[in-house]
Amino acid sequence: VLVPPQNSLRSLRPRFFGAGGDLSTIALPATAGSSVTIFIEGPGVDQVPGNGFLISSPFLTIDASTLTLQQPRNSAPVISFDVIVNENVLPGDYTIRLQSNSGEVTYLVGAITVEPK
């Protein structure tokens, strides 16, 4: 595992996320039994491989085969991928964990909110 020195600058810095091409810092709504395409923008996000994503619930899964590098926005890379929301997921907020090829880890805390049916 590669760990950057404590005094080094972070290279993985997601700044915005969203759906439908709209980026913000507000949690994305999702419903049980659906799927949503998530976009993430920021330095280093293009260095996260398909298996470098994890969501804080086994009932929300990322389809790594849909990972796509989008057209850069304001010179920062934008990626997208599909999240499948299982029918059995409980309402609440869920976190996305990103780990780059270098081993650097960051979190988008509460990025997805599943609303009750």
C-alpha cells in the first residue's frame, strides 16, 4: 500500500458530484429498485480505477463497467458511473469511498440519500 507523506499535497480531491450532468455538493436522491448515474469532478478522480469505488452499503453497488471519463469541466476531470440501488436498501445517507491507483483514499460523505418509498 502506498501512503503519501503527511506533508504532501493530496492529489485526489473530488470537489463536486451530481446526476444528469448537474454538479453540486448536495446529496443525490435515489430510490430502492432503481439505478442512477453519478458524476464526480475534481483533481485526481480520473486516477480511480473501476474497483477503486465502494459505497457504505452492500445494497448499493457500483457497475464498474460503466466507469467513463467525461469531457473535462474547467480543466478538472469528470468521471461517471452507474449505481444500482437494491430493492432492500433502507432509507438513509450513504458514503462513496474512492481509492486512486496510488492508494490515496477519500470519501464523499452522505453523497447518496435513499428516500423512503
